[in-house]
Amino acid sequence: MTPFDHLPQVSFMGPDATEPFALRTYDKTRMVLGRTMEDWLRPAVAYWHSFVANGLDPFGAPTQQRPWFQGEPLPAALQKADAAFTFLERLGLPFFCFHDRDVAPEGATLRDSNAHLDHVLDRIEQHMERTGIRLLWGTANLFSHPRYMAGAATNPDPEVFAYAAGQVTHALEATKRLGGSNYVLWGGREGYDTLLNTDLAREDAQLGRFLNLVVEHKHRIGFTGTILIEPKPMEPTKHQYDRDVATVYGFLARHNLLGEVKVNIEANHATLAGHSFEHEIATAAALGLLGSVDMNRGDPQNGWDTDQFPTNAQDLSLAILEVVRAGGLGQGGFNFDAKIRRQSIDVEDLLHAHVGGIDTMARALLIAERITLDGALDAALERRYAGWDTQFGQAALSGAMSLPMLAEHAANGGPGPSAQSGRQEALENLVTRLSC
Amino acid sequence: MTPFDHLPQVSFMGPDATEPFALRTYDKTRMVLGRTMEDWLRPAVAYWHSFVANGLDPFGAPTQQRPWFQGEPLPAALQKADAAFTFLERLGLPFFCFHDRDVAPEGATLRDSNAHLDHVLDRIEQHMERTGIRLLWGTANLFSHPRYMAGAATNPDPEVFAYAAGQVTHALEATKRLGGSNYVLWGGREGYDTLLNTDLAREDAQLGRFLNLVVEHKHRIGFTGTILIEPKPMEPTKHQYDRDVATVYGFLARHNLLGEVKVNIEANHATLAGHSFEHEIATAAALGLLGSVDMNRGDPQNGWDTDQFPTNAQDLSLAILEVVRAGGLGQGGFNFDAKIRRQSIDVEDLLHAHVGGIDTMARALLIAERITLDGALDAALERRYAGWDTQFGQAALSGAMSLPMLAEHAANGGPGPSAQSGRQEALENLVTRLSC
Amino acid sequence: MTPFDHLPQVSFMGPDATEPFALRTYDKTRMVLGRTMEDWLRPAVAYWHSFVANGLDPFGAPTQQRPWFQGEPLPAALQKADAAFTFLERLGLPFFCFHDRDVAPEGATLRDSNAHLDHVLDRIEQHMERTGIRLLWGTANLFSHPRYMAGAATNPDPEVFAYAAGQVTHALEATKRLGGSNYVLWGGREGYDTLLNTDLAREDAQLGRFLNLVVEHKHRIGFTGTILIEPKPMEPTKHQYDRDVATVYGFLARHNLLGEVKVNIEANHATLAGHSFEHEIATAAALGLLGSVDMNRGDPQNGWDTDQFPTNAQDLSLAILEVVRAGGLGQGGFNFDAKIRRQSIDVEDLLHAHVGGIDTMARALLIAERITLDGALDAALERRYAGWDTQFGQAALSGAMSLPMLAEHAANGGPGPSAQSGRQEALENLVTRLSC
Amino acid sequence: MTPFDHLPQVSFMGPDATEPFALRTYDKTRMVLGRTMEDWLRPAVAYWHSFVANGLDPFGAPTQQRPWFQGEPLPAALQKADAAFTFLERLGLPFFCFHDRDVAPEGATLRDSNAHLDHVLDRIEQHMERTGIRLLWGTANLFSHPRYMAGAATNPDPEVFAYAAGQVTHALEATKRLGGSNYVLWGGREGYDTLLNTDLAREDAQLGRFLNLVVEHKHRIGFTGTILIEPKPMEPTKHQYDRDVATVYGFLARHNLLGEVKVNIEANHATLAGHSFEHEIATAAALGLLGSVDMNRGDPQNGWDTDQFPTNAQDLSLAILEVVRAGGLGQGGFNFDAKIRRQSIDVEDLLHAHVGGIDTMARALLIAERITLDGALDAALERRYAGWDTQFGQAALSGAMSLPMLAEHAANGGPGPSAQSGRQEALENLVTRLSC
């Protein structure tokens, strides 16, 4: 018996359905630009938000009750796993994601913790085989335990670095065992609270070494998934090193990891970093780093990670469009790194949230499809940069012309080039028209 | 006759002076950690804020009157240059900085503009020789003219790219001619207002090419100053490519410019990007990019570039400390990229602002000196990371130990490492004690 | 001849229209919840953004050319008025709004300025009669001229207060003459740049007096429109006194102006103040202050007033829903306080922007209609607070029960009340479903 | 035995002391502007941050160990009380503050909880008598328990309102019993997470009623302390009703509570609301609402309540100056609503933090004294508004002149008033000079 047993089976019921748990847009088999909706989105449920979180916040106690929040940790972890797969089956999405400590409790020693994880993963493996639900990515929680309070890889104590290595070794191997498509590193404590006790150069070297070790081990064990860094600018630290996509690019370049590591972009992390979600996706695509997506949204008036489910398809469509332009996420996917509000204490709320989220993503995908098929936006872009495809443009871009040669060209050009309208409002109207 | 003629000569008068224009701390010959205050700070006045700005803001007309705001542009430019050097002499700082268009008016054609610039620089050169005041850096204004509304190097039209090349060629050569120590590129319009009309990959390629052309030309003409990029996250654009130091690092790595280009860090740009000023300086130092500094401060409650003069030495001391730790700015310096408020309509206000600013910097430098000589902060840092200097730490960092070897080490370590206090409050108290 | 002559006539063409200037949703005669779309929205064009702005920003020169930006100011003002009405006719919206200085140039003296205004208003009056286009509100520009740099009503100099009184007297009378529905005061400089030179209590008394004088004069001349304060938290000042709706409420209460003055809420001002747009509208409705709306949107990543046109109907629908719940805006309306981007240099861009904006508003209104007719959201709200309609709830709310009586009630209630789910995700899904 | 037993006794040791726990500036008996430092500051320690918090954050487990975090709750609460007073004695500050639930555990029923509180307060009362340490204010925690997840007074369920009334009745009476100087209400959950499930007008009426009930009960029981509202804009809610001082003013006016209720201003809450700390204090003073202060600081780069100890006296001096100008806080005081960082796991860190904080406040007070005695800042302010003290100024302000009379005055004044410099930089320099 799990608290999710009585939940209805979610299914696609078409745009006119008004049942609260009906999917109105997400039809996983619907073809969109040559592949199915499911193939484009590869949606996943986050184990931590959906099965571990309890409504605790910095000013208040847990509000959400689940049977496995009580009792002996290891049996409770099995109970949680059973319930999780009941929920996943009801929802009908193809993937889930987890941290090692979401699934199984920390033990007295690292060996104990590893044994706990293996024990629960046996059960999860059975559920996966039974249901066909797959693992989008696994990860190790290197931020909750007090030992990591000053960072894991960037800890001033190399023993903590080693402990983190121990956890990642096991989590990476577990991810491989479950057939995970990716392995994620979010550096929640890889940053600082004050520069006064921090040596940036040392910590950068440590973080670079750690990631290289992970990549080496991936190859050693033959894991074929992608290693992903998840950028976030701050919180819980004052400053987190993997601030945003462009910062991660520089880090990877510095440590010879380009080509080995990509990014897992989270919408709310993007906005906390001062970027739009679509900016981060477009940047990752332009830099060859687009790996996977953590789907959620932040609150525009609050300065912390609110991790809400997406509800506005038009907003989201610009991000999905960038994914479509990039040809999709490959072995990545869209993981709902989103949680229900603290007041949403009924188990139905968890299902509402996911149904609304996946339907919003599906609508956004259809908008991206319409924009793509319409072609006018891409055509406008082509037209805008057409000068760069001329002989002169090519010469300027290739380096065939030096700075003084370009200067001479300009000096002979009279009063200079005339500007063209950026047409922002017309393009916005185009997107709006295709959004409805 | 200039409006600055009646201003008093600023000079160091000691800590007990109460005269409004007295320097109470900045004694340019005072030795600090082995070099003079002037050598550490190399302070500069910004031509644009001090001699070109007029109090205009997006909601109101100019408020500050100067004779050269009227009349024929070219003679007015000479009048402005004369006045500027009167002010610089009164103030007694060793450096100034300028954009090409601050100094001389845009002409009908690029050749005309170049001729205007040369004409006024003749006068400025005379003033420099007469007064001994030097050029910290020059730059080209590639953002004010409508032709640059969609960017200079990143413009969708290669003709604009060429025009920008023309301007930079001349400004770089002019900077060399005046003996400038650096040449700065601030990409005020190198960014976008909407992704809808923007091709990030194209614009990145263009910007990379442009900067390579500038570096090549620098070597071609034998300019020995440093090429500097000035990061800013936004404003006037929605998004600016050179967002912050870490972003610029990635850009330089991608375009093979590491070792050729450094950064000019502005305090208010740092805070707009979500960083502390000291973070950006420490990051640049750690990445080998520390070039020069634009000294100002933002308003903590306002979301745009307020460019105010610094007034709080304790705040500033953490940034200066990072410069001291880095061994100084080399041929860089501290340029006051700061402006008086729109209501500060008296010429005295301009002098007040600079006097307060330089004295604040000098106090911050003395705090940094005390922290350095005291040694306790550095010692605490050493102690905190001491484990990394052990044999095990070195093995972990060097890559001599693989991930599974580290895991084995950790698994044999029992319950794991015990955490040490981060001692943030104690370290803050230390800095505070040395600040008074 | 005006630059708008060649623009097409905008008209409602139905949801399937793809012509760039077609209205696809805004059918002004369509009935929505008992009144026409036009009656609900009462849309207006802002004279300043559409006919006065020129693309100037703090880092760059004007980019948008209009014939009336050159030549003698007074004839140019007439030319501008002619062109404005051509644009208004093409667009087909029923209202416009203006500042005195948008319409006619400042003269050498207050009398001259007044005469200029009257002269141009003669022409505008003719256009209004000819076209049937009406004035939603008038206002006086008390922020652009240098005399107002330290505020108008809150200026430290009472002569400036008097000058502002002179301008408002004339602008209020002009608004009455043109049959304006409202008169707005936006206190762009009523605030401070630094507390160091500011006496808050004095300035509050001045502002209270000024507004009382305006209200008295309104009654004296028999103006039946509503006096509106437009809140904004900052910009151009560091801090503006009329920060948000709740702050204005306190100000009005303190100066005995409740019942006499309402608010004109701007979307981008709401977000700069840290509120959602719908929060400000709902707050004004709850406090009896809802007067009119300035329609625009800000950029979520930029910290200044970007004044963009709305494009996302689902986002906007929550604000419109609050207006619908409040029974509409009465003699208020929705003024497009929005401007085209600096790169939008074609006159077509101005039309695109307004067409997109009004259609977005119309779609948002239809969503609000669907939510209202559906009834489930209101029903959920009723249900949530139903306890307050019981006898006990009424006793608690009315004050019939004292604090210790309530305490006794609670102490007898055992372990205390059980919480109900807030159902946020389910309600968000409901809104999302009705948005498509 | 408590973990604080080995801490040294803190005492004033003069400006040259370098001992880590020495007070270098705070000499409680030093006279400043006619009263002692202790009388001006009336500093207090917050029970919750210092004795209840454990380093838990949204991403990690507790890091700080105290014996009373384990074992039976009620004996542990007594142990905590003993330890708290040991710490308070070591520190030597005169006041503390508490929530009911900080001091004693929640019981199964309200009566049980009350009994727990009374039981522990017996012990605390003994400590207070023994040590002379006093209660600055008490309060009830109406935000941590799940029953309050949707608010206390503003809960949609009147039973929760009653439960809150029960808690406040007891906490108010307990505060009276202990001789508390004030009683504070912070409405941590009085706000909303989404407008979709919120009726603003209902909740405003509930909150107004609740506060009136509290004020009535205060008078009923003869409590002579001040009732204080503590503004905060958000967190944990998306929007909190008591946003800032100006918002609270409007609320009090609406519910006839002016004169009965004042505000407890927190520095970090001010900055989260988009205000400077000194703005909120100056506003409260101008509106007659200045009650007490929660002393801390936020992180300028992080968007949540970081509650750090103050370290920068120059920054703080502007806030303290406003308190001095207002004649002090009366029966209010400065409560350290500040916590040590999660990594500060040694008990010494708690003492460092308070010692640094109180010394920073003392230095800020001395700066405010110097500014006051110097007189130049106040004189500049007088001079700036001098026009308002003329006959004309008085006539304008008193309402003796109508709007058209003022207009006539202005029209006869020629080109209008000439502006005076705001002198911001000169005034900033003045403050800076007096800060060192």
C-alpha cells in the first residue's frame, strides 16, 4: 500500500478534456518535426522533490506526510522506492533521476552507505524492469552532510575530497548499472561564503582535478552516458563556482575537459544568475555544451530557488525552440527539478503539478514546431546577417583582412553604413501569433 | 579662462585637515609595502564623466553647464581639452583616460573624425608634456553613434564591423602616440536586446575575430600597452557578451587570446553582474587576467550603473587587498569611472568627488597594508588548506591517485573527516579591527 | 504629409489572419461579460513614447527620425500633433494621454509655456473633434526641466513648488478643456538621491500640501475626472516617495485624501517595486484605489524601466482578472506606457508594437472572461475562506470575541486545527487550461 | 556544565586591544551626547539565532552541536536556558529577546504548550534576577508549526486565528511577567504564496482585527511595553503584508492603530524590500513609528535573509544617526537578529560574532556623535530648506495660498527659480571624514 495507490492513471485525453488529471496536449506518440513528443522531451521525475521533500523551509517544520518519513531508515527507503514507482506508473513518464542519498540512507561509514544504496537499488532495478521506466541521470549528494559544509571537491581538507571521490565512484557505477543516460554534478557547496577564508586558485585546481578524475573513471568503467555539470550562481553558498554556462565553459577549457563534459541547465538557476532560461540554452548550444535540462521556474519577485513547475507555454517556447534548433538534447532530457508548494499537502497536488508541467512543455514544443514550420523567424535571422555571407563579409570574418585593411575599406565608404531596424516588436508579434 | 581656474590646488594636508579639498590620507609619496601610494594606485580621471557628461538622464535635460557644451564642435573640443588639463593639474593625479569621441567630435566621414581627433590630440599632447600627466588608457566609443545600435564587432552588418575597425585602428594608434599604458575595449552594444533577432554563434565568431585583429595590429605597430576587455553584464543592451571576468576568460580561451588580453574590472559592473567587486578582482588574479580597474560604486538599491565615487574604505579594502596580493596592477591603474550626481551642478562638486574618492582609495590601501603586515589573515588561509600540502593532499591534487584509489582511501577512513570551523566572524572581526 | 500616412488602417480580421497589422483578437465591439471589449479596456496611446521619444539612451544618440525633431519648436509641435492623429486614426484606439511638454515646447517663461500649450491644444482639439479620439488623461511634466532636478512639490525651494503649481494649474485646466477622464501625477523627482541632503518629514508635508491643492483646484474648476497618483519606486531618483500602491495608501490617509485620489498602476513600476503587476491591481482594488493602468512590461533580467509592450496574454490575464473582479476601471483605462526598442527605427515598428499590445490585452481579457464564467477559481476561493462566514468566524472577525476568549476557544480545541491544502498547482493548472 | 563555560568574560579593553574577544569601542558607561552607550543602544541577544539555530539550511543538515539539541525536550529546554544565561553573562549585554517556542517546546495541546513555557520561564526568571539581564521583547512563533502554513491571523481558517490568539495571549502575558519592554509581531506567514488562492481584502480585515485584539489585551492586562510590528517583504511567503515601514503605516491608519503600534525595523528586511536600512529608520521616525531595531546585515549579492552580524561602522552610522536624530529608541533597543554562518561550528564563533557586532555598533554611534557635534551636516540641511521658513514658504505650505495663487506667483517670477547644487559628494566626504 502506498499513498499514491488511489491516484488515477494519467493519460492523454485531448485538448477538450477538463478532467483535472487529463493530459490535454502531451501525447507521447504524437509526431513533431520528425520524432515523437516523448523523444523530444524525454521527461523525468526528480526523486528528491517528489519523494524526499517534506515541506520544510527555513522558517517552518515539514507539512507533507509520507509513511516513509518515519521508522527505520532502510526499510523506509524500500517503502519509498515502491511508492515512487507507483507514482511514476500513474504519471506515465519514461524517466526518473536521483541522488544517492535520496534513495538510501547515509550509513555510519562510507562502506555502509554504499551497501545501503546497493540494497535499495536492487529493489529499484526490479521496478525498472517491471515498468520499463528508465534512469535519465544519477548523481551523488555532496552538499547535505556536514562534512561537505565547506565544499566537496573544493574543501580545504583533502580527506573530504577523497570522501566525495568515494561517493561519486559508487554513484557513477550505480548509474551505469541502472543504465542511466547521464551522470550529473551539481556543486552545491563548491563555492564560498566569504572570500576571507577562501583561496580561489587552489579551489579551482581541486575542482578541475576532481572532474578530470570523474571523466577518467567514466571511461575506465565504460560508462557511455554524458557527464554533466549543473550551473547555479549561489545558494546555499554566497558564490558558487559553476555560476552559469559561460563560466562552466571557461572552467572546462582551463581543465582540458571540453568535449568530455556538457551542462545540465536549470531554468531557475538561469534566472538567479541574471539570465533568461533561453539564453542559457542558446549559449550552451552555441558553445557545444548542451546536455540536459532541469525543468522548473523561479518566482520573479523572490531571490531564491523556488523550483516551481512551469505553467506558461509561450514563455517556455523560446527555450524549447533553442533545443529544437540544436536538434534536441540527444541522450539528455527534461527533468522536473520542481517541487510542490509547502501548502500543497495532498498527494493529488504532486500529480497536479506534474500533469500541468508536462502539458505546458508539450504546448511549448508545439509552439516551437509552429515557429519552425512557419519559417519566418529563421528567415528574418538569415536576412539580418546576410552581409556576412558576402565575399566581403567572409573576408572580414576569416581574417583575410587585417584591421588597417578594414579601416581603409571603411574610410572609403563615405558616411558609413545605414542601420536596419531590429524589428523586435514585429518578431515578438510573430511568436505571439504562433503561440495561440 | 576655464571654469576650473578658481579651484584650489589639491594637496596632501594630513589626517587632521578639515579643509574641504584637503587630501587627508593620499600622500602620493608615502611608502606602502615597498612602493609609493601613487605607484600602487596609479589613479586616473575619466575624460567622459568629468568633462563630457552634463547631467542628462533618461527623464531629464542636462543640468551641468560648461562653456564647451555650446558653439562650434571643434573649437569647443580644444576649449574642453584646456579646461580638462586645468582640472587635472588642480587635482594632481598622474593619469587620465579617454574615448576618441570624448576628445573630438565625430565628423561627416571616418577620415574627418580621424582628422578631428588628431587635431585635438595635438593640443592634448602639449598639455601632457607641459604637465607630466600621462594616459592610462585610450579607447574608441563604439556604442553612442546610431550606426552601432546593433553592436560594433557583433553587428549583423559587416560594414559596421569595418567601420569599428577603422575607429579602433585610429584610437589604438593615437593611444600609442600618447604613450598610453593600455588600450581598453568595452563592448557596450556587443550583446543583444532580444534573442529573436540574434545569432549567438555568429556574433561570438565576429567578436573573436575582431579582438584577434586588434591584438595583431597592436603587435604590428609595436604598441606595448596591454589590451583590456571591460566586462559588464547588461545596459545599454539587455545582455552583454563580456558579462564578467569568468565569461571573458572563456571567450579568450575559445579565441586563443589568453596571454594577450586582460580585463579592466569595474566595481559597479561587478555588482550589476551579481558579484562583489573583490570577487571579480580575485577571480581575475587567479586566472591571470588582472589588468586594470575602473573605480566607482553602484547603489545597492538601484539596478543600473550609477557610477558613484567610492566613499567606504573598509568595503573597498577587500578589493585593494586582492590587488596587493596580486602584486599590484602592473601597467594598469585605478581609473575613476565615476560621475557626480545630476544635482551636483557646481564645478566644486567635481573636485569634491575626486578628492573624496582618492582619499577613500588611499585609506583602503592602508587597510590592505595593515592586513598584510599583520599576517593573521594569510596565516589563517594557509592553515585552512594545510592538508593539501601533505603528501596525501599532493597525491590527490596531482592526479597520482585515481577516483577509485581515493574512494578506497575514504572507505578505509572510518566515519569520515571531521569539519573545522570556517571562522568567518573571527576573520571579519580581524579585518574590521585593522580597518579603524 | 506625415511619416505615418503610408501605414495601413488597422482593423479586426479574426483569429486566422496572418497579415502583420491585423488585429486577430481585439474586436472592439465584441461583448465580454456584459460590455464591449473597448469599454473594458479603454485603450490609449502615450503621446510621449510614440511621438516624442527618439531612441536616445544613456549610452547613445537618437536613432529614430521624425520630421518634427528638427526646425522651430512651435511649428514642429503642430506638425507632431498632425502626425500623432494620423497614427491614432490608423491604429483606431479610442484614447490618448499626454504631458504638457510632450505636446508643446517649454517657453522662456511660464506664461510663454502656457501660451504654447494652448496654441497646440487648439489644433489637437480640432483633431479630437474630427476623429472622435478622446483624452484618457493629461499630466504635467515636472521632472525633465533642470529646475525640477531636486523635485517639484518636494523641492527644497518653495519657488519651485510654486512653479510646479503653475504648470499643474494649466495642465489640469487643459485636461478639463479637452474632456479628459483623469488627471495623473507621476512624481518622477519626488524622492531623493541621498538622505544626506533630505528632510523626509518636510518633503512629505510639501507633497501632501501639493496634492491637497490640486484636489481643491479640481473641485474649484469643476473637473469631474479622477486625480491619480502613479506609483514608482525609484528611477530617476534613488528613492521615489510614491513607491507602490500600499505606500500611496498611507500617504493619502495621512493627508486626508482617501476618497479623492486613486492610483494609476504601471506594470513595469510594479515589478521594479518588487511586486507582480496583479498584486498591485488587486491591492488597489482591495483598498478602493483602483483608478487606471499604464500598460507595459519590464525585462525580468534588467533593473530599470524598459517599458516594453505586453506580449504574453496568460501572464497578463491575472492582472486583467483583478480588473474584471473589481468591475472594471470606471473612467480609467489602459494606457500603453510602452515604447519601441531603440533599434526599431521604422515607423512600421510603432504600429507593430501597438497592434501586438492591444491583441495581447484582448486575449488576456478573454482568458479573464473564461475564468469568470468557469467559476471554479472563485468557488475555490469561497470554499477556502468558508469558515469565516460561520457564526464563530463572524464573531472572531467582528471583535465580539476578545483575545482571551479566542484563546479559551483554542485551548478547548484539542490538538488544534488541521491544515487544508493550498492547492496552488491545481489552481495554476485551471488558469493554464482556460488560457489556451 | 554548558558549552559556554570556558568562554572568556568579554569586557571593554580600549582601542588598542588585540585580544580576539576584547571590546575595543563599546564601553557601556561611556557618555555619548548626554547618555551612556548602553542607554543609546540597549543591545540584546536573540534567543533563536544564538541558542536554537543549528546550521540547518535548505540544502544541508545541522552542523552546530549543542547538548540540548538531544534528549527529552523539556529538560533540554531548561539546559538551554542555563547555557543561554551563561553566554549572556560572558558577553555582558543587558538584554535578550525570545519567541515562545525558542524557550520551551510545543506540547500536544495549547494548554500543554503554555505549561511548558511557564515551566521554563520560571527558570529564566531566576536567571534574570540573578544576573540583572532583562527582556527587550517577547513574541510568539506563529510561523513554524504546520498549522500556520497559510498564515496565523490571515489564515483562511478562523480556528487557526483563534489558536494564534491563544498563543499570543500567553506570550504577551509572559512578556509582561518578565518585565519585557516591548512585544513584537513578525508576520512570517501573513502573506501569500499565490494570489490564486488569496482574498486580500479578507486577510487585511483579519490582520487588522487581530492586531486590535492584541492592543486591547495589552491594555486589559496593564502591559506598558510597546506593541511592535516587524516589517519584511517576503520569505518564507512570496509576499508578506507588512512589507516595509510605509506599508505598515497605511495598515495602522486603516485599522485605527496609529499611536498604539510602532515598528521593529530589521536591516536585512529593509534591504530585501529595496530600501536602505537608514531609509526605513528615517521613514519610521518621520511617521512617528520608530520603535526598535533588529540589528543585522544582508549579503548584497544574495536574495534571501542572510542575517549576518554588522561589521561596517561607516555604513551603519547613517542608520544610527537617524536614531540619534530621533532622540533614541525609547524603550526599544538593538536586538542582534543575526546568526553565525553554517560553517562557524565552534562556540567561540558565537562570541566572536557578538563582540564584533556590538563594537561595530559602538563605532557607528561615535560617528553619529561626531556628525552631530560637528553640526555641518545638519546646518547644510537647514540651509537647503531655508526658503520654506520664509513668509512665502510658510504661506505655500500652510495652504494659505491656493494652486492658482501659487501659479500667479510663479507666472510673475520670470524664467523661474535657479537650482542649487545638491552637494551630495561634499556631504558624503563630510561623513567619511568624521568616520575615521
